[in-house]
Amino acid sequence: MKNLIIVFMFLVTSSVFAAIDEPVEISTGKISGITLDTGVEAFLGIPYAAAPVGDLRWRAPQPPTPWKGVKIVDRHGAACMQRGDVYMSEDCLFLDIWTNGQDGDNLPVMVWIHGGGWTFGSNSQDIYDGEAFAENGVVLVSVNYRMNSFGWMAHPALSEESKEGVSGNYGVLDHIAALEWVQENVEKFGGNKDNVTIFGESAGGGSIYALLATAQASGLFHKAISESTWIHPNNVTNLKKPNGFQESAETLGKKAIDEALGVFSGDILAKMRSMSAQEVLDLDHSVALIVDDWLFEQDPIETFRKGEHNDVPIISGYNDGEGLMMVRPASAPSSIREQRDRRLDQLGVSGKELVDFYVADDPENIYDKEVDYSSDSVFIRASRELGLAGARAGQPDSYLYVFERNPNDPSQRASHFMEVPYVFNNLPMQASRADKELAKLINDYWVQFAKTGSPNGSGLPAWPSYDLESKRHQVLDVEISQGQNDRKEQLDLMDVYMRDTYRSNN
């Protein structure tokens, strides 16, 4: 197996454009974007909330400030604060729109939430250019949101000042604010506010998971697509108490702040908000979705298990080699015995039934088993969970896929993120004809789902719904096929293990 999977990223935004003659009037003022050489109109860097700086740091997003005259929105806004050499700022709550529509067209709307472990990334990455979606008949909206300690900081003092008595989950609140903005404004771009599909990948898929699980997002979207859902008990915690995987969110936040500021007897909130952006970024702080009895009244796993999630059509899925991104051959155990010891240490006594699924029976397969464990525990289990939730609710419009195309080496498995350029139909010019055809097909599936709640349509290979009896899924590769009960036995056991471990301290 190749030691390194390279994911291609490339510039796709049209280099030929002109200013839009007629400004669009939204709730906060008039804006003017650009017309690309395909005729698609792009509006880049629209503020959907006030800058979360100063006293607004670690608060729910507030409405943006209106402006006079015409705001030119012809370039992406700053990325939210993160590590790396990118144009970034705390003032980052912007969204981008691509459309071929006009006011009154009632086109389906798709809202993209980027991945990056809730710690990095932005809507301005070239790979997320929405031109192909707009050409295919939807209004594409792509949003920035607060990440890392800016988006997920919980602290007793923050909870105390909140009227709800909670803190953290600011990134999710940003998603909700963006969706509220869409409801108020998207008709001006030709979109139908009553036909909104949310979709995202990795941590963005985890955000879709979160929005499906909270009643506060109810009615703001009507369909959902979650790609490679990044949800694991290690990134879900409780505001006030520990679970079986980590300490409470308030404890984690207080430890990070105490380490940074030391013993402090004055106004701790003023001190926290006077920290520089870099100081906040440097905090030793874990990112986690927080069960706070307000935004999330229970662990989302339980919400889906009980069928209490937002009841909308769902596509969920994963890449067959997700863990290739996370596991390097050099870090794999050197022997089967070492691998077994590692697995026993990771899973403990309560997970002993799982061990054999993730221990090789041949030294040649040790690395593959490491990849399998990482794939299943971090991404695949949660992706399947969304499909199962729809199936349990008796939804005929629940769909599951497995993406298997590796464009760098078709003989190898597809790593994490590899489906994204296919979804956006943004393959490089040198891509093979087969890959370009697959990209067009997947983009058509996503758009058809946004239009109707089903990926099936004229000229598209039939995609069966995911139900409890057959558990069929669509295999997305240059040859479309169907499978069923993928990794069933180990995923069933992992579901039980994760649920019981989480509940052990709740």
C-alpha cells in the first residue's frame, strides 16, 4: 500500500469576471458582487453576523451592522482564527453565494459547512468554489464559523453571565445564525427559503450531525447531507460533568484559562476578553461539542437513537479508507502481538469483543487494520448512525453511500476528503475522463437530492434508500454499484461500546 495519499487541491475560480450592474438589496443594505464568465453571479464576503470581537467574544452571534450605500462583495472575507499562514481575523463571520438565479426563481438552496476538525479551514478554499453548483441549478451558500478556542470555549464565568446558564458551542450558534440569515435573504438571490439543504464534510459533517440533533435549528433547513461525519465521544462532552471519555467542558476550559492567566482575582471575563487573538489561539484547550441542556439536551447519540432529531431527508456516507489520513505506516505496530496489546489498551475490558476485528491475522495486514480502526471509530460509525436514524424513523428518504475512488491510485482505497472535489465538480483539468464523469454524476446526485429529497432522477443510476431490513448503500466509483451491511458486525459492537462507555459517568 502506498504510504502517502495525496489529496489534490487546485484553483477553480474563474479568472474572468465583471462587476454586477444591479445591486442586490438584503436586510442590512445593498451589495454588489461579480459575474463570472459562465454567467454565474458570485457574492463573496457578506457579513451574516456582527464581528465577534471585544465584548462579543464568546457570546452568541449578534446581527450584523447595517450599512449605507452599496457594499462591494467581490472577494472572500477573512478566515476565522486558526494556526497556519492564511488571511484570518476574529472578524470572520462571512458567507459566500454563487447563483444563476434572480429574485422570485425559487431555486433550491444548498448551504456548505467546511471541515477541518473545528480548528482550521474556511469557506474561501478554492476547492469549495460553488460555480458548478450554481450552473447546475442551485443557490450555493458557503459559511465561515468560529473554531478552536474561539468557537468552543466553555468556562464557569461564561456560563454564569449567559441568560441560558451555558457556554461553548459558539461554532454551532454561528451555523444557526447563518441559516437564519439565509431564511431572511436568500430569496433575493433566486433561492427558495423553504427548500434548504445543509451539507458538510468531516467536522462540517459533524456540524450537520449537530444541527440535526438540536431543536433550535428546526425549520431552518429541509434536507441534510453529511460526508465523513466527524463525531466521536472524544469530541462530545458535557458542560458540567465528565463522561466516560473526558472531563466536563467547563473544567477543560477553566484549566486552559488558568494555565494561560494564572491565579486571577479580578474580572476574569474582562481579562479573558482582553487576551490577544494569538493568546486565545495558543490556549491548550480541547475542542468538543457540548451537551449543555439547552442547545443539546442530551448526547446527540441518544437523540438519534430515540428518533428525536430533526426529521428531514438525509444522505450520509464515508470514504472506504478514511483512516489513511490519520495513520502513518511508521506509527503502526511492528508485530501482531504489539497491535493486540495496543487495541486492548485502547478499548479496555468493555471493548474486548471488538479487539479481534482490528488485529491482523497476517503481518502484511497490520497497517490496514490500523486504518480500519481509525476509519470506523472516528468517521464511519457516526456516518452509519445517521442512516440508521432515518431508517428507524421509517424514512424512505434516508440514503447511505461509500465513496471508493482514489484518483491518485485507483487500486488503493479512498482517503479522507477525497470525495470533496467530486462533490463540487471541481476536478483539475488533467483529471481523467472517468473521474470527470464521476464528479458530474456525484454533483448531479447532490443537486437532485436538494431539489426533491431523493438523489434519484432521470439518467442517474438508481440509488436505493437505506432501510433496516436490507441496509443497502450506493458505492460511488467509476462503476456505480450497490452494497449492503458494510462492516456491520464490528460497527454494531462499536456502537454498543461507545454508548456504554459514554453513559458510564452520566
